[in-house]
Amino acid sequence: MKQLTIISGKGGTGKTSITAAFASLADNAVLADCDVDAADLHLILKPDIRKTMGFHGLKIAFIDKELCIDCKKCYEYCRFGAIDEEINLIKESCEGCGVCEYVCPVDAVHMVDRDSGFAYISETRFGPMSHAVLKTAEEASGKLVTVVRNNAKTLAEKKKKDLIVIDGPPGIGCPVISSISGVDLILVVTEPTLSAIHDLERILGVAYHFEIPAVVCINKYDINLDNTEKIEHYCKSNNIDIVGKLPYDNIVTEAMIHEKTVVEYTKGNFSNMIIDMWGNIRGRLEE
């Protein structure tokens, strides 16, 4: 079983549109949306949810008012301001550190599971899909990404799939590390803007640190040819292959409006470029 993760150093580079297009081209794959903080692959793939699982991230304090003797030690020791003077928990501020439970002399405080989101197993027109959603302002997104990937692996083994295509989150933080660890290849989607170039260098540094092969796609390369040249020079200097250069094209937005991948929506030049890039990537995975 091979695993491919599509990531970007910043949001808005077209990563999910390319992932969706790959999903429509993959013959025997499981799809995984690991951008749990702002999942949007489902908007194109329209998954039919078959199983829903609750996700528990960080622990949260529970104060038993019947046992509480109002000593206020939990209030005094909490460094996050999550307990007020009336010994009421402010859920949004609780970091689950457990110090309140530790200092309580009468065991009136306990750490309990926090409902932080949901993980899903679904079916799409292109095959099975593992995805999730993290509730607003919740933590432990990296942990939820691991759940999504484990579910995808289980699906692949159960349904005898030979590839997992992962739509990764933007940035270089814990969710990104969770989405790329142990995969066979990373495709970094970038664009010729200064912020994207900066973040491309950072995310390639992460890939290098974890010794994961990485290739690059320059999306909307024609909006700034000078910056595109800078990206090409950087990749050449660091022995990183550019497997695709896609022009700016409104057809991508039109396809999204119709809830289709760009390869489904049109058979034109842009789709052919995606198909060629997919063939290149599939060949690398089979090496």
C-alpha cells in the first residue's frame, strides 16, 4: 500500500482542487481529508457518511459542586483563568492540564473527556473516504489527523486498496507532521507569491527533516513569471523535481461551483495537465 500526501505551506494554493482531481483519476484508492480544522474536500466529493465516531481531544475539568468545600485552591492554582471565584469552570479556557484535580483536597475535581469533534467513514463516487471535523476552537488537531489516517489505512486493508490519497492541511505544524509521517511521497502545491515561496521553503524543510521524498507543483504559475522562475531555481538548486506547472484558469472555479473535479468537468488543456502530472506521480509511487 502506497500513501501520497498533497500539502501546501499556505492555504489557498489549490491543494484541495488538485487532490479532488487525483481522486477522480486514481483507480484503486482510499481518500483521506486530513485538513480537519477547515475540511473542504467533501464539498467536491459529496461523501455519503456510513459511520460517525466521536473524537475526544484534550481532557477538561469537571467540578462536583456537592463535594466542593469552596477552598478555592483550584481557582488559585489555575494558570489559564479557567475557574472563576465562584468555582465555576470556564470551558473555553480549560487546557486540560489537571492541576485543579491535583490540588483539590476533597477530590471534587476530575478530568473527563472533552467532545472535540467527529471522524467519519464515507463512500464517494471515487471510492471510500476517511475524513473528520474539529469543533471550533478545539485543540489536538494533530491527534484527529492520526485518527483519520488510521481509519483510511483500515479501509484500504479491508477493501484491498493499493493507494491512500491524503489531502493535508496547510502550514508546518502538528497536523501537517501527522499527515506526512510515514508516507511514500509528498506533493507540495505552491504558487508564485512571496508568501507562498517562503512557506514552500519551510514545508520542504519539514519533508527533508523526516526524510520523505517531495515533489512540487506550481499552480497559477503565469500570474507572476518572475516568482515562478525563483521557485524553479530554488527547486533545481535543491534537487527537487517540479512535476507540474498549471496556469491560472477560471475552469477550476466553474468545476467547484458544479461540485465536480476539474477533470470531470472539462476535457480541455488544463485537465490534460492534471492527468500528465498524475501519471508522473503514480509512476514515482510504483518505483
